[in-house]
Amino acid sequence: MNDCRGTLFAIPNMSRRLSASSDYAQLLDKYDTWMFDCDGVLWQGDQLVDGAVEVLRLLRERITFFREEGSVRNQQCHQVSESYKTKFDHLGVEAHVDEIYGSAYATAVYISSVLKLPKEKKVYVIGMTGLEEELRDEGVAYIGGTDPVDKTLESFSLEHFELDPNVAAVVCGLDTTVNYTKLSKAFQYLTRNPGCQFIVTNEDSTYPSGHGLLPGAGAISAPLRYALGKDPISIGKPAKTMLDCIQAKVHYDPARTIMVGDRLNTDILFGQAGGVSTLLVLTGITSERDITGPNASVIVPDFVTTSIGDFRSIK
Amino acid sequence: MNDCRGTLFAIPNMSRRLSASSDYAQLLDKYDTWMFDCDGVLWQGDQLVDGAVEVLRLLRERITFFREEGSVRNQQCHQVSESYKTKFDHLGVEAHVDEIYGSAYATAVYISSVLKLPKEKKVYVIGMTGLEEELRDEGVAYIGGTDPVDKTLESFSLEHFELDPNVAAVVCGLDTTVNYTKLSKAFQYLTRNPGCQFIVTNEDSTYPSGHGLLPGAGAISAPLRYALGKDPISIGKPAKTMLDCIQAKVHYDPARTIMVGDRLNTDILFGQAGGVSTLLVLTGITSERDITGPNASVIVPDFVTTSIGDFRSIK
């Protein structure tokens, strides 16, 4: 416990700006479960955020609740979106597989644990290998995805399309090979199979590639959302579903948990919906002018700092 | 003029249902400029609506204002969306090229007449041959479209992308070869070229193919709309832009003009926005339960009939 902590709490509707070394030290005292968005926080595309690796190492050393093994492992959760262990390894970011929570993983868990599809039922996937892997790991049968049959820019005709009556859900994530055939098939299932569920891994409008922003998973599912005229069940941020998945697995204490992210309308909203504290960094989507001045967002994080690298000052 | 005409007017917020032979005859007396949506009115995909050809012939015979040549030609306007003369010919529907107003045509006119891009400026196209032809005819320079370079499902990287600073607008229509490369390039122009306009030919959520509904032009532009977080300039129905284009060309009298369509939120709204009368047919998107009962739409056409074929009763 820390005497100064009272001053560190955010005033309602106003973020506390972190700057002094003691500010960062106090956050480490207060929170022992740290959840990170990755793109825009730890890295930008293929570029590490300056100091990110060092700070993660510092956090691992300082947070006494953290254990590498045993029942309380995973108190430090990394939460990713369509990114995988290889990305961490590639960038030299230390992370254990069971510390990584992706919206693809949460989606698979949602389908297997909440939807509980009967054995003969399956899902139609608009998405990439990562999503397929998670579905397979959770025992969810699927079609579509990276199936070469659907990887085509040839014109799609319903005349030769056979509706599979066992498709009980359409799951849509980021898919950089999305095309009219996939969208049309998904649309058929959603409109013609009674009760077919429309599920999206997350609603990110964009994602930061190493060389700039590109359309995100939310943009990939937008045609279906528009054609159907209805919103999907969204698993990832800002929906609470993924946090429920993490809670079920690691049993964190919301009062001692903080979510670190770069986006107000996904990461910060996600943390707030889950009743945990929130820290905004400015190395990703959100810029200074989004949080200050007359046009500032109504979504107010508890804390703001320029970069996760700022935590190096606690050394 | 017809003595019964008074009884034919729709009561505000209630459509007049046409059924007797005299109902149809009265409509012909009252309106001499007829605008038709095609998909869902004259045909459904590749299937003609029963009696459509016959009725168009009847209308051509009876409407005295109509001339095949001279200054008042084209009083009878057919207005299509991404369909072309060949479709009319293929189905045996008599129509002259200058009677066909497509949203692609109106889009090209909008760019050449309203935007008036400087000579060196061009547009980036997400769309098919029809849109390219209209742009070419209006002297609008473009890139993208059916260019084989963009017809790819390979992963797109910004690293090798060269932003063309002369792209001053992105134009998006129905494109069944839409892919991540096209969406990503369009997104770059819209976010990185200052003042770059976002224009869509129309906002149809779906279109009726011969074998069922498929995602429409509005669904193709939905990823950009979502990623940008802003609405495009929409040219086709329900926007008034296309009607302004037609008005500029044929100088119709709104009081003697009727729009026939199958969709409330595009065709009927389009007619109402343009101050012309509206007739809903039930051979397309809108069904009986959309216009009656407690969940009826707030968009109320002046007249309703089951099918354009009903006009055969005036023979």
C-alpha cells in the first residue's frame, strides 16, 4: 500500500496524466494483473514500441503476485487480437501461450461453451489460420476459412451453391482474403438457415500495420452487417465476452487489475465494461487531440501516458 | 384529365391499393413520366416479372406525351442500378440507351459536373466495367476498377504501395471482385490524400439475383464506411442526386411523374425526396408485412400494387 495512492486515482471524467517516476511506481503497487492490448501498445505492426520489452520485463520482476508456474500463473494477461505467439517471438517479447488471450480464442470458447452447438452443427468462417486453429482447439467444426474453394475472385452464382443446413453460425474475423464468394455464402447462411448466429471476433475498424493503418476485422464484417441490417454478437473488445473468458480462467481481482490500450472505443471501453482500471497510451490510434479540447471523446481512461516505455523510469 | 382522379390520390400516411382496371387507367391519365427501378420491378435477376414487357409496351402506346424522337423524347425514364442496355436486350425489354439512367452514369455526371476535378486529378474505382465505361464517357480519369493489378487475393502491404497524390476521389459501386487490396488502397487515398472525396454509386444493401439475394453495392462500400467512421456521398437512390441528373436532361414535371419501385428505403424514398409520386410493387424486396400491421415502415408510397403486370388489366 502506498500513502500517495489517493492522489493517483482518476477524478471522474478526467484522466490522471502520468509523468513522474513515482506515478509509475504507484501503478505497480496498486495493480497486480496487467492486461495489454498489443497493436499500438507493445508494437506498431512489425515495429516494437521503444522500451516495451524492457518494461514488460520490469513488470514481471516487480509484480509479486506473478508466478511463472502454479495456480496463480497468468495473473499477468496479454490480450491480443488476431495475433499469435509467433508475433511475440518474432519481436522478442516474452510471453507464454496461456498468457495470450486473443479474440479468436475467446470466440472459439464462446461457441463451444456458450452456444454449445450440437455435434452435427458447424460454423462458416470468414477468417484466417489463427481463427481456424482456435476453433479446432475448442472442438468447433467449421467450413470456409482458408478453404481454397472459397479463395476466388470468380463471380459467385447462387445457382450452384448448396446451402449446408448444419451451418448454425457465421464467424467473422480479420480476413485479408475476403471476397464476394465468402460474403455471399455467409449471407446465405445468415438469411436462410433458421437461427444462424452472426458472430464477429472483434469490431476494430482499423489495425496499425508497420507502415500505416489498414482496414480491421470490423471492416471485414461490415458488408454482412450492412446487408443484414443487424449487428453481430461481438466477442472481442469492447464487448465484455472476452473478459468473462479471461476471468473464468485466471480469476483476477478487478480492483487490482488494469487494462492498457491505445483505443478509447475498444480497449478503454472494454476495461471499463469489465470494471477494471484503464491506462491509455498514445503510441497507437488515439492522439492527444482525441482526449483534450472541445472535441475530446466522452470515453475517459483512468490514466494516460505517452508510451508504455515511460515505465522505464521506475528502474 | 379524369373526373375520378380525386379519389385516386393517396390519403397522407396511407397508400392507395390499386386493384380495379379503372385504378390503373387513372394512373396513366395522371402521369406521363414514368420512372422504373428495374431489379424487383421489371425483372428479378434473370427472370422477367410476368407481364412486364407487355405493360411497358402498353405504357408507351397510351402515354401521349411520350415520343420516340424529338425534344420531348425520354419522358419515360428507366432508371437502373449497375445494369445496362444489354440486360434489357437479353430479357427482351424495349429500352433506348438514353432512357436508361444508372447510378453509375449519375456518379460519372456528378464527378464531371459537380466535383469538376482539375485535369490532372483522377478517381480510384472499386467497381466493375459498367462504372468504368460511364466514367470514361464523362471524361473522368480513373485508376483501379478492373485493373488486373488490383484483382488479387495476395496479402497487401503498405510497404510497396505508392500513394498517387492525384487521386481526388474514391468511387465505390457494386464490385463482385472486391478484395482487401482494393479496400486498403481506397482507405489510403481517403485518409492520406487531403480532401479526397468518398463517393458511392448507391446504397443498396442487397440485390436480387435470379436465385436469391446477394450483397449489394452498399455492402461493398461498408468496410470503407466502417473503417473511416464516416458516410460517403451517395449518388443513387435514395439520394436526390440522380433525380437532379435526370431532371437536367429530360425536364419532367414532378406533378405528372411517378416512380415505380420495390424498395421503400431506396426507390420510394428517392421518389419522395424528388417530389414525384410513388408506386410500390411487391415483386421485389418489400413484402406485404413490411407495409401493413404494427411493424409497417414509416415510408409510405402513394400507391401499391402486387406487380407491374397488374397494369395489363387496362387493355
